[in-house]
Amino acid sequence: MKILIVGSGGREHAIAWRLKQSPRVTEIMAAPGNPGIAEIAICVPIAADNIEGLVELARSERPNLVIIGPEVPLVMGLADKLRAIDIPVFGPSARSAMLEGSKGFSKDFMAKYNIPTARYRRFTADQAAEAKAYLDTFDGPPYVLKADGLAAGKGVVIPETKAEAETEIDAMLGGKFGSASASLVIEEFMHGEEASFFALCDGETAVALAGAQDHKRVGDGDTGPNTGGMGAYSPAPILDAAMQKRVMDEIVTPTIDGMKKDGRPYRGVLFVGLMIDETHGPRVVEYNVRFGDPECQVIMTRLKDDPLPQFLACAIGGLAGCARLERVSDPAVCVVMAGAGYPGEPKKGGVIGNLDEANKLPGVTVFHAGTARQGDDIIANGGRVLTVTATAPTLQDAVTRAYQAVDTINWPDGFCRRDIAWRALKRG
Ligand code: AMP
Ligand code: GLY
């Protein structure tokens, strides 16, 4: 079977790495891929948002399955265009990808189907005064302001004072995030513990895959600005079997049923960002229509069963009849190594040494993201550059292994958080 993976991050490297082990996979292609993916797949230099280029590639290569990693091509309708030429796709249509592509759409959808989430209202550019008045309906700060559209992960602002919130309302409705913030969602701030939950869906049925927890802030102790994610682990202790069942019953199944009812059957992986507390149980912070990065890296390293049959079923149907991915192995942890300056302008160009040595450590796999090849060298070429992933019989051992690998890698311009998995370790 020939697989085409769209994307170039650590997430896509982890998917390629896992599918490479499938006895049914004969060839993996990636567009555009990265130097790590290039070691196990054929990389074609077509960007993940070059929809026409990707459709042409699929038309000529006829892959048996296309897996779309990032949200942008999904929201742009890549899955629809591939399905139109009879190519099986793991990933939702543009109409279904609106769960991530429009915060307003996803909030209205949750309201319609009674899916637990924060109280909210939507505002357009001419409603700044109403938006400011709505702030008074909350107990006080912090306030949660969300640009309606995709804003490269930066569209959520959480002001600590009312004055800041008012300034931010004007800025966002005034075009701070371009057309993405022409419309705004203001919602209640939810307290609790965040977790990521992943389910596979074929339009009719959803099956639980795994839970994970990410670390969004750049600095130790969850300080500093938000990032794409600085590290993750799976399983997440807060998502125990009972909580996973609640998430499936109260959130995932009603979501899949509602999307089907609305003529938007959801196919692919549904990533539910959750806030969990004692009073409310699990509530939705946001939907994403793809795997998380770096959550995907820990989930892929934990899967003992071949995920290909389920991925394929997501694309063509029949998930209910598929064998479950039951054999998940030991806990996994990943630590993201980023270029100095990230999430601002990262330092690029530095040579990264000892990657092979790190990869040879027990339980360790190093996934590439923002790397480039320069002659024989791997150099840094982005913000998040590597995801150093480790599995071990205990979470603590996985953490130790991951940091041993981090310390083996010789990249003076790189940095990472030193406290990945602190929350789970504290629970014991
Ligand atoms: P999002 O892009 O929707 O994931 O939002 C980014 C981050 O903002 C989330 O991971 C949460 O940490 C935080 N956040 C978003 N919405 C809320 C909310 N209603 N209450 C508390 N925190 C939130
Ligand atoms: N790690 C969070 C995300 O992929 O959105």
C-alpha cells in the first residue's frame, strides 16, 4: 500500500515512522516532509497549503491513502478535492473542518447539541460596544477572546483586566488577525486541568484512541508566552478509563452524531481540547480536526497494534468492524527542542550533532520538525525543531530517558523545558 502524508512537522514524522512499521505499507511519500521523514519516505517539495499541487501529485501517484497532518489544507478543502478523484483520505471535508476553522461555528454547534463548553456569544466588527458590555456578564477577569478564524494558533487572547479586554476587542475586531478576527467569540473562563483527547471517526462511528497532555507555555512552571506545544505525555492520568468514557459519551459521540445529522459527516481524527474540573466534569475548550503536535508523537510511539486498518477505515468506512487498537504500550513522553528565541524569531542555521547517538538510546525516537539538510549536516531551520520522544515502563523513567537523549544532542542554540510531565509526576 502506498501512503501519502501531507505536512512537515514532528507530527507527520511520527505518523510516517509508525506506518513504516506496518506490514501492509510498501511505500510512503510525504509532501513536503522534512529531513527526518526523508530517511524513511520519499519527500516531494510541495507545500502543505498548495492544494492544486497536492491534488496533482495524488492524481499522478494514486496513493491508497492520504493522511493530512495540519489543519490549513483541511480547512481549504484538500480532502474534498482528493475524494472527488476517488482517493481515500484520512481527514475531514472543509465543511466538517469548520469545527476548527471557525470558533463561532463550533460554539453554535456545541450549543445546538448540548455539548458541554464555556458560555459564549459571537460578535461582528460593528458590535464592539455590545462585546464590551458582554464582559460585564462574567464574574470578572480573566476574559477569553477568540478570533473566529484560523490565526496560526495565536487567535486566543486571555486578558487579565477589563481595560485590557476592551482594548483587545477593538484590536481584534479592527483586524489584528486579519479576516480571522473580523468576527469574535467571547466566552467564560473555565478553571480546571487541560487535557487532549483523540478519537478516530469514519463519519458514522467514533472510537477512542488515547489521551495526552501538552505544555503550551514556553517556560518551566507554565510561564511565558504560548507556543504550539513544548512537550507532551500519554496516557494522561486525569483521563482515566472512567473519564474517557464520559468524554466519549458526553462529547465525542454527540459530536459525531450531530455532524452526521447536519450533513457534515466527520472523518479522520477528532482532537478535543478539554478542561476538566470536579464540578463540571469534562468541557470542550476547542475542537481540532487533526492530530495534536506534539501529542501525536507520544501516541504513535505507544501504539503496539498497526493503526493502518483503522486509519483506512476512517477514510472509507467500516470503523465499527475494525479491530480495536488495544495494545498500547508503556507511557511515552516527548520534549520539544526549539531554536533560541522561539516563539518569537528563532535562531536558525546551527548544526545539530549527535542525533544518531540520541536515537540509539533505549526507548528513544527523535522526530524532526524545523530541520534542514546542509550537506552531511542537519541544521536548525524553524521554531520547534525536534521532538525527543521516549517510552519506558514508568512515566518517570520515560522522562529520564527523554532528557538523557536531549542532553546527548549537541545543539548549542536549542532549548527545551526541563519540567515536562510535572503535573502527572506530581499525581504519582
Ligand atoms: P485554543 O486555541 O482554543 O486551544 O486556546 C488556547 C488556550 O487558551 C487553551 O489551550 C487554553 O489554555 C486557553 N483557553 C481557551 N479557551 C479557554 C476558556 N474558555 N477558559 C480557560 N482557558 C481557555
Ligand atoms: N499541541 C496542540 C495542538 O496541536 O494544537
